[in-house]
Amino acid sequence: MEPDSGTAPDSVHLFTDGACSGNPGPGGWAYILKHPASGQTTESWGAVEETTNNRMELTGVIEGLQALKRPCRVEIITDSQYVAKGIKEWMPNWKRQGWKRKEQGKLKPLINEDLWRRIDELLAVHRVDVKHVLGHRGHPENEACDRMAVAAYKALKKLG
């Protein structure tokens, strides 16, 4: 990646994805962090033996945000509507409702509450915007994250 001197020095792009073989089943997560001002790119991935696709989608975001060394302007790019809507729309209500969700007029336990709470902690450190992209539509970094997440859980399955 070529440096972009017109970009704010504290601005990063975080591309994330998660994948699962079965739901639940073995899953993988991945992220790519790009720092346009310096041209630097970092990527990471991992796997979990028994998980869900949504947990892997959230884990990719968490791992990417945790990798940042200082507060940044972060654009999260994800193909997960669950992640995008969760951060932009649903989380404020969940927090007001004691980390519960409304279902048929009643408050119910929030699925993946532990991960959503961690994302909330990380969002408090950074200035974040979320962009949803369509998965498997040729977005280079999204496709790369998908390949890494799938490879991560496939490697885990081979070990087991």
C-alpha cells in the first residue's frame, strides 16, 4: 500500500470477517488493518473449535481494535449486517435496557453479550464509523479476510 499524505495520521481502515463450518462449529476470524498515511498494513487471524458465525464476526472486530496502539479514527468495513447494525443502531438500546434486547415487547438476554460489551469498551477508546459491504462481491480486503478466516478454521480442524 502506498502512503497517502492527504490522510489524517490517526486514521485507519479495519477490514474484518468471520466464518464458521456449521453454526455452531469450528470457526475463524480475520482482520486487515490499513494505515493510509504510512502505507502500512497488518493482518491477523485465528480460530475457535466450537463457536458461531456471529461470534467470529464480532471477534474479528475486537481483535482488530485491540491491535491498535493508541486512539484512532477507525473505519470498520464488514460484510456482517449483524456487526454493522449492532454497532450503529442496536447497541445504544441494549445498553439502556441493561444489555437486553426486546423481543415481542419483553426484555430477553442479549446473545453474545460478552463480545458486545468488549466492543463497547473498545469503541469508547476510538472514533469509529462502520461501513457495510456486500460479502463475496469482489471487495479485495473483504475477500482476503474471508480466505484467512476459512483457512484458520480449516487448519484447526486438521489439528483435531
